[in-house]
Amino acid sequence: MMMSTLFTPLTVGPLTLANRIVVPPMSQYSAAHDGIATPWHAQHIGGLAISGAGLVICEANGVTPDGRITPHCLGLWHDEQAQALKKLLADIRTYSATPIGVQLNHAGRKAGTNPPWRNQGASLADEEGGWPTVAPSAIAYKPGWRVPEELDEAGMTRIIDGFVAAASRALAAGVDFVELHAANGYLLNQFLSPLSNQRKDEYGGSPENRMRFPLRVAKALRDAWPKTHLLGVRFNGGEFAEGGLGLEEVVQFARELHTLGYDYLHVSGGYNIYNQTPPADKPGYMVPFAAAVKEALPDAVVITVGLIYEAQQAEEILQEGRADLVAIGRGMLDDPNWPIHAAIALGETPPWPKPYDRFGPFGWPTHQTQEAK
């Protein structure tokens, strides 16, 4: 029997992954008030690390205090946060060798909000613990939300320094890789989009100008992060809103990142415009974005995401060459053993943790009976 593409190993930069399944970043809004990991993160990330996935990307870590999405988001702007992450990873590595990385982020105008289950994630007022926000332009994300301050050159430099310092702490904590967050309506995506960036200076207007600050951040991070460790980036392939990012400029941005030396391109979409209209009821609705990037940059490693639930669906995406890796987010929360069940569905050996091996479906009496027949 030929091995499925989903369970074929893949070398990405300095890492060789056991399979093509990626756990994407999924914010938990469950950190201590100063951005420190809690027991919730230990069980959440620890469970994902024994799922059988080839790569696990931890949720967005704020690179500065004002860059957090909520007051209960993880951060890497001080050493105590890095120490908590280091202990968490050291514990996990006593039972899992799955590569684990962190996403670095600044939320821009979407910072200082409630978690999504409280008041629909609305901005926090000062008396609720909110804080002033920054963005490429003084445009609120949504009516009634806080209006951000337009970033000046000094503010941009402060944020670039924050990304570099956070990467240094991540390295000291022992992460296997870092992912730069330039997607889903956060600061770097806000600069890229003509809908949220209406500047009149060298950082606004043309696609080249709108890319200028995100590429400054990307270059600073690439220069600071060792080539011995994997470095990836997540960015939007589209916005599901009229007048938003065009696919041509998305490919241009992807090409610049690839040229800088990013080891993978993680193509997402949406969430920069509050009244977006995505076809979110269509499985794999973001795959065309990744496919366009892969077609333009065939030697780049591309991750796709977006309502991918079934093993056969993931297998077909890979076989068709539309991406190199498939990120399973909601599917993993619904079924933490998704990779194991995908392997069974595709006729592969399930990647059970050794202590669980005897309890897997291939040990069930009903299965043994059917095999005997």
C-alpha cells in the first residue's frame, strides 16, 4: 500500500516533520493577568503534543503589553513569561518530541478587548482594564470600539524592538520555532490592507508602501532568529470584503517573505473587517488563497487552513499540490485525536502515544473479530 501524502514526512527548513498535519495557533484567553501561562495552557498544549500532529503552533504571544488581544493573552515581553513557557515546554518534552513553536503578535487596533465569549469581544473601557491602542490609521475596528492612535516612526521602532526581544525570549525558553503573525486583522495585517491603512506617507497607498512596515518587522525577526531554528509567517490571502487585499499583492508579499528566508508561508484570511462576508460554511474556503501562493512560489512550503475537517479532504488538498501542509484548528478542538483518526481513515498506522497504544481501535475486540473473518 502506498503511503498517503498526509502522513508522508516533510522537511521544512531545519526540521523534518513526521507528517503534514499542523495545529494552528488558537488563542485561549486564559493566561494570568500579566501574560503568564497557566495550568490551562499546560493541558491544552500538552494534549495537542500527543495528538500525532507533525507540528504544533502555540497561540499568539503579545510582544508588548499594549499588543495583547485581551488582558488574558500570553505574552513574551518580560522574562517571567519566558520562564513559565520554558517550564511548560520542558514538562511536555518528557513525553512528546513533537516540534512546538509560538506565534508572535501585536494586535494593533484589535488590542485591549474582551475575550470573544464576553460582550462579543468588544473593546475594554479604561475602567474595565483597557488601554490605548495603535494602528496604521486612526480607524476603529468596529463602531463603538476604541479609536486607535496612528503609529509614528518612534512607535514602529518600539514595536519592531518588541518582536526581536520576544523572539530572544522564545529562543531562551526552548521553542522549536517562531511564527510571525501578519494575518487575521492584527497590526501587520492592518498595515497591509487598504481598508485599514489610509496613510498618506511612505507606509500607505501603494501595495509596496503598505508592505513596508510589515516587511521591516519580518526582516528584523529574520535577522535576529537563528537559521538553525524554523521560522514561519502567517498572513492573509484575502479579506472577504470589497476593496480589500487583492490576490496579486498577496502573492507579491509572499514572494518578499520567501526571499527574506522564511521557512514556511501560512496562508489564512479574513477578520480584518468586522462586516466581512466569508463563505465560512464551505469546507476549505481559504484553500484557494494558499493554492495561489503555492502556484506562484512552487519551491515555498505553504500551509493552508480553513474548515478542513475530514482526512480525505486534507489528503486531496495535498495530492492536488494546493499546499504542502494542512492546518487543523476547530477540528482538533472537536477531536484532539484527529491525526490518529485520520491515519486510521487513510489506512496508515495510528500515531498513538506509547502508553495508549494497547487501547487503540486496532486492539478492540470487534476489530480483531472482523480481521479474523
